[in-house]
Amino acid sequence: MNFKKCDPRNVNVSKVQNAFCLLSAILLPLCLTGCGDQVRLPSAKQLAEFEKAGPIPPSVDTERLVWAKMGGGSYRLVAGDAVELTMPAILRSVAAEEASGTERVTPYVCRVSESGTITLPRVGEIQAAGKTLAQVESSIIDAYYPKHVVTRPSVFARVLDYSTTRVSISGAVVRPGVYPLRSDQMSLVALLMEAGGIVEQGAATVRIMRDGAPLAGPDKAGATPSAPGTTASQTGAGPLILPIRGLNVPFADVELQDGDRVIVDRLSPPSVTVIGLVNRPAYLPYPPDVRYNLTQVLALAGGLNQVAEPRYATVYRLKPDGSNVSATFRIIGDSELTDAATIPIKPGDIVAVEQTPRTRTALFLNTVFRINIGTYWSMNDAFD
């Protein structure tokens, strides 16, 4: 009898293929059993907490801000100002009986003393600090008429030399440095203008530091400090922090004092982080005039991984107390985007398309079957 010889190599290959198919037939149902996404969606309470969270704006003590606001109106004299008074020469004469003599007008220069007064011929000291020029003119006229002259004189006052104080500014301004400012320029906005304004890239916050007497508001009884020359903004503790509206406008103008240090904090561009089962995990800039939703940030990250075909995304968000809150959303349902895919994403959010048992299994089967036997099919229908 003639027998056909068998190639041992063919026998071995056939055995391996049979064994592999048998093993796959056994493992495949086991892999599919209990391998759904197993994701828990947030409750209504958790979702409400999530929506209230982030981003965290700089806090502003509005009570302190009221007391630190710059006063408006006409310029008021301060100690050290040099004032020129234009008035009839008779007011500088020695006696009232000479009043009928001349109508000649002459200038008289005096400086506001540390006690806030100016000294006039024959009259002596009168209070000037804290008064407008019009009020000083009225005080001078009242001091001379009718006690020293028989007719009401005309007096004109102007500031010949302003007293200046020095404040420093640093950080995100065009020309940081120390600037001498006169009293009616002692405000945050005026200082920013002297320093050339905030840089083009913008700023985040402005901090006003005061050594020894940090900015604060009134005391618990509602009273303001009563010491001469002291304002309510000079007592208390801690710097006054103001956010920037837009890129270069401070939240409010604030009165400054001699020796104040103003720090303009540079703007750290807001961003959104996208990680997990996306094609290009990314750290995405979030411009101030843009509003992203979940679908848009996933698209900017290259879209979802087509092999794993994830259906859920978790958004992590920072709360005001520094803790995190998160919410998981189903973004794909019945092969279409769900309503949750349009939820707003805020600056600072972290969007994570995380692994689930189903996506891990899909990636495993893709790796095994595509590499070893050269075939591939989507397992999503089987999981459903």
C-alpha cells in the first residue's frame, strides 16, 4: 500500500491555528461579559455644584474699596504746596486807614505749612490744607474784609509749585519705576498712565501694598480714623487686590499714599486641558472673548480615539475653596452626539476622556486580532 507523507510543519501550524481559534472562542465571551462602560452619571445635585464651580476670579473686598476710592472734584491744597496770591497791594499794607490809597494788584507767594496753614500779612495764619483754591480765596477775603479794608477785595489764588509724593509700580506695565505724583494725581489710574499703561499682553490683578499701614476700611463700629492727615484706607491689614476688566482696565480707581507699592500681576492666559482617549491630548489656550463647549475642545484635541470609541467624558473643575468637583457626561449615544456634548467648558477645566472596561477590551481585541491574524472589526455592537 502507498501512503501519502504528511509534512510535520503543516501539522504543527494546523494545531496552533486550531488551538488559537478554540482559545479565542472561549475568551471572547468572557471578555464581553461585564465589560460595559460601567460609568455613573452625576445626580442633579452634583451637576448643580459642578455648574457653579470655576473659574475663580480674584476676590475684592468691596467695603474696603469704598473707603479707598479716589475723591473727585477740584484740587485741594496739601502741605508743601506753594501758592501764589494775586491781590490788591493794600492788603499787604500795615494799616486799614491806608486802604483808600492804591488799587495796585501785586502777587504774594506763600507755602502751605506742615500744619496746613498759610501766613498772610497782618492777618497771620489761616487754614489752607484740604481746601480748594476757591475756598482759600474766600477765606482770605473774609480775613481782610471788613476788619482791615473798607471794600471787599478781589483775590485770585493758583498753585505755583505742587508738593509731590513718590510711589512705585512694577510688573506688567510699559515703564515700571518710581514716580513723583502731586496730590491730585495720587490714584491708581494716574499712576498707570505715568507708567505707560499695562503691557499689550494684559494683566490679571493689581496689588496695592502699604508698609506699616496696609489698605483697609472702617473699624467694626463704622468709624473712620480721626488722626490728622489719615484716611480710612491707611489702617487695617493686607494688600488691596483689584482684578483687571478685559486686559488693561483696573476694576476701580483707588487713592494712593506716599511710599505705596503697586504690583501689576502679569496675565497667565487661561487654558483648557484635554487628556485621555483623544488623538492629540493638548493644553489649549482659552481666549477671553471665546466660549467653548465640550464638542469643540474635543475637536481641538483631534477628536476621539476611533479604535476605543469612548462614549463618556469627565470634566474636572476647581471650586472656590480650592477643592475639585467633577461630572461625567455621555457624549456619544446611538452613534450620535448627545445634548451633553454641548455643555459649556470654562477656563481652567480639565476634560478627561477616560478608559472604561469597554474601551480597554476594545483596544485589547484590536491589538490582538489586527496583529496576529490580520483582521479587525468594531466590537461596539457586541457590547451593546
